[in-house]
Amino acid sequence: MDQTAAGRPRKVRVHHLAQAKADGTKLTMLTAYDAVTARILDAAGTDMLLVGDSVGNTMHGRTTTLPVTLDEMVVAARAVVRGTQRALVVADLPFGTYEAGPTQALASAVRLMKEAQVEAVKLEGGQRVVPQVRALTDAGIPVVGHLGYTPQSEHLLGGPRVQGRGESSAERLLVDAQALADAGVVAIVLEMVPAPVAAMVTWRVNVPTIGIGAGPDCDGQVLVWVDMAGMTDWSPRFARRFGEVGQALGEAARAYVAEVRGGTFPDDAHSFAQ
Ligand code: KIV
């Protein structure tokens, strides 16, 4: 079932997302920004790899996602696609590449599909991006929505804050989710949403919800891989560290430095005699 006749892992496609929701099978998504990491996360069985515009914060040392360009996304996405066999690769449309309308969104998404060969794109927002979602879907491009805390609007939202608190805010979130579903999205990321609100959206909307800081009742979960792997000193409260890879990397680097300085690396086994 999970392998093709040729013994390769069976590719995750958009209909598998709908199937997972119907079956009650939890979906897994992690961010990835390069081929080497994508290969590891893909081989671990992650269903979807998200080339997030969080590449700006995590890999490029920026403090927000806002300066990330489409060119930067294409480079990262191309590498992730090359490192991936099984997972569905989704890439973010970065800030400023889709808000102007369907024509701009289509041009940006086509670049990611053609130049990086991703399999879906993600954009932030609810009812306001419905024309863009329809245009992309009509062009055959699967779209993932993103509601709740949307980092590209961080200045308007007053920073990373839980969204959907209170009856009217929760109702707005539900209306947005329904609008995205009606427009044809294949999944919706819910970020920093109270768990009961995320559960209600998940129950009411017929496309899979992928939560990040949105409680356990979403159809799937997504984490930024550096948070998940414990690469940084600080991670958001909702992001559990499933490993201490940063520490392991530091130890490896310290051992390398010590051996080079001590003259024990390279030894004969790692040198060419002639
Ligand atoms: O860019 C990103 O990493 C994201 C996730 C937080 C969902 O959008």
C-alpha cells in the first residue's frame, strides 16, 4: 500500500489528504528548506514538506517572513523537491506575491510549480484571498490555506498572538475556513487558534485542517523543523522539541575542531597515500 510495484515509497498526492480526513488518519507536515534535510524528513515518513517562508527567520536570520522573496522561495523549494521522494511538497507564496489579485497570484504560483516543481502552494488569509484560490485551482494548482495567526500580517495582528478567541472572532475564523473550502483549497493550516475553535473548524469544514498551536483535534499537525528537532535555544510554547539536534551538531563540531587542532584528523584512513 505504501510502496509502488518498483519498491519506491508511494507518493503522497492531494486526494490522500482528503482520504486521511475521511479515515481519521492524522496527517504530518514539517517545514524544510534544503535537500539534505528534506531527504531525512521525507524518509521519516512525513506526509507533507512545507517550504515555508519561515525560511526567512529560520535559515536567513531575519526577524520576520516579510522580506522573503519569490526568488528565495524558488531556490529553497527546488532543493526540497530534489530531496523528496514521497512527501507532498507545498511552498509558501511569500508576502507581496499574491495580494494584488488572481493574476499576480497565478504568475507567482506558476513560477513555483515550473521552476521548483512543487506540488501545491500555500497562501495566508480567508475570504480576501478567495479569488486567488479560485484562479489557482482553476489553473490546476492545489492550494493550501492558512488561517489564525498569519505571520505575513504580523504588524496588523500585533505580533504572534492567538487568533479566534471570543465568539465573534471564532465565527469569523469559521466563515473564512468555509470560504476557503468552497473555493477549493486542499487543506487549511490553523496557526495559534484555541483548541476548541480549531476542533469546531475541523468538524465543520470538509477539508483537512493542519494545526500548529491549535490543539490535538486538527486532522494533522505541522511544525517548523528546527523547533521540532531542537536546533535553537528558544522555541514557541506550542512547539515540542522531539530531539536535541542542535546540541548534537555542536558536539560534532567541537570534536572536529579538537581533532584538527590536536593533529588526529585527518588520519591515514582519511588520507590518500598517493
Ligand atoms: O512558513 C511556515 O513555516 C509556516 C508554518 C508555520 C505553517 O507557514
